[in-house]
Amino acid sequence: MDPSGSDNRLAALERRLAHLESLLTNMNQLLERSQAGLESAREGIKSWVTDYVSLRLQQLVPETCEHLPERVTSEGLVLPGTTIRCTDDVVHRLSRIPIPFVRQMVAQKVADAAKAEGVALVDVPFFERAATF
């Protein structure tokens, strides 16, 4: 075996290994940067979704939502979907809830509380206490 040939082959192998090591280092750095970019993209998407949902909810204003018609009996106004009497202020506050199914849930909760406590006429203080979930 020729010692100079072995030295040349060994030097070539060391250059290739050094080149491979530099490629692996560069790939590792790229992967670390892409992880940071991925986390940044994830946070950006979360922020966008939050802003979008907030904007859509702000667009739900009482003037554009369908409200249940006010039911009036001989005794006065009643909570929508119930037979419980209430004041004009209570109907107004209830009508300001923009989402129809939530409005109905609140009216039902107040009506159940009024029945349980034997309240004949729901006023604003009772409404505020009973409508709290």
C-alpha cells in the first residue's frame, strides 16, 4: 500500500465529512428557523381568527336581528315565549340580546325563576338577578 495514496484518501474523506457536517449544521439551523416561523404563523392565525370572530359578533346588533313580537295580554306585557308578566323595561332589555336562541334562553330562565319564587310581575331588578347564569 502506498502511504501517500492513503493520506490523500484520508484527506479527501475528511473534507467530505467536514462538508457533510456543514450541511447538517445548515439544515439544523433551517429547521430551527422554520419551527420559529411555524409558531409565529400559528399565533398569526389565532390572532386573525380572534379578530374575525370579534368583528362578526360586533356586526350582530339588535336592530338587524329578528326579535320575537311583544305579547300583550289583558294584564300587560309578557316575557316572549312564556306567560309571565313583565314591564316594558324588561322587554326592552331582553330585545337588546342580539342572538335569538340566547334571548329565548334568558327569557325562559327568568320565567322559571319567577315561577319558582312566585313573582307576579318581572321588573328590572328581578330580571337582572334572575338572568345571571
